[in-house]
Amino acid sequence: MYPTIHEFKARSDHADPDESFEDLHRSDFILAAGRVARRKIRQLDLNLYPMGLLRRGLDKFGDEEQAGTEFIAGLEYSAAVGTTVLDIMADVNEQAIKNCRDLEAATDAAVRRTDDVMMEVDVIHQNIEIVQEDLRDVFQRLRAMEDRVEGLEQRLADSQRDVAMLVHEWDVTTRVVNFLGAERERMNDNLTLGTGAQIPTGYIVKTLRAQSTCDSNVPSD
């Protein structure tokens, strides 16, 4: 069923991008395209010359009867096509502007993120330098401790030698003391001859001299 005049006006006043008006006759199709174009042209920001070209085909100027119906229809159709093309170009331009703005925003965000990353890298480099300095200090302390350990080991070796010498001297001294004690006991035993007779003084002196000689000949370890 062919659309009524009310359906025709409603569809042409609220035409969406999916509306093709395929069910209309050619003359009605041109009228619908003109109505859609007159609505869209008010949304376009054009210079005077292109605006005048489009309006000449879309608006009524009072000379339609002289120009002829087909000529006016051709003008209206051409103006509708031009308006549609400019509307599409405006949409593309708006989308391009939006994409450029989005790209600029993304670029700014990337630059800020890069700056943040570079700051973090600088902080990491500073921390690495601090750690390296700490490691150098630790290595120096370790070398100092190694030197101290070597000194302590040398002192320990010297102390062990001293202790060995003291033990040796103590052993020698003990032997000498034991020898002297035994000699004293022997001398005391020899001072009395059975009945308590006294040993001659010359004998005692000779014995003491012999004891002194024995003491001086004690071998050392």
C-alpha cells in the first residue's frame, strides 16, 4: 500500500540513515530527499557561496512556473545530493577531529607516563649507585676484617710458640728442682754415718761442689 501524505511527511521529517524511501515514486522520492536536505542544511556550517548553491535548489523562489517542474525537480535532487555529501563529509570531519583529539590525549598520556617511567628509572639508578657504594664499603670492611684475622692468627701462632717454650722451660725447671731435691736428700743422708758421727768439712764442700757441677751440666730440651 502506497504511503499516505501523513506517513510521507513523518518519514521525511524523521529520516534516519537507514531510511531509503525505496517505496516512493521518483517525484515523491525527490520531494522526500528535498525535505531531508532542508533539515540537514540547517545543521551545516558553510560559507555563503556553497550555502547559496544548495538553497537555490531547495528553497522556493517564486519562479518555479517559469522554470518548469522537471527543472525544479532536478535542482532539488541535485541540492539534496550535495547536502547529503556535505553532511557525510561533516560527519567524517567531526570524527576525524574527535580522533585527533583522542590521539592528542593518548599522546599526552603516553608522554606523561614516559616521564614517570624515566623518573622511576632515575630513582632506580640512584638506588643502584647507593647499593654499589654500600657494597664497596662492605668489601672494604671485609678486607679489613681479613687483615685483622690474619694478624690474630699470627699472634695466636706466636702465642702458641711462647706457650710451647714456657712448657719446655717449666719441664726443665721441674727436672732441675727434682734433681736438686734428690741431691739434698742424698747429702742429708750422707751427713750422718750410722752413729751420728759428723762428716768432715772437706767432704761436705767437695760434695756441694760436685752438686753444683751436676746442676750446671743438666741438659736443656
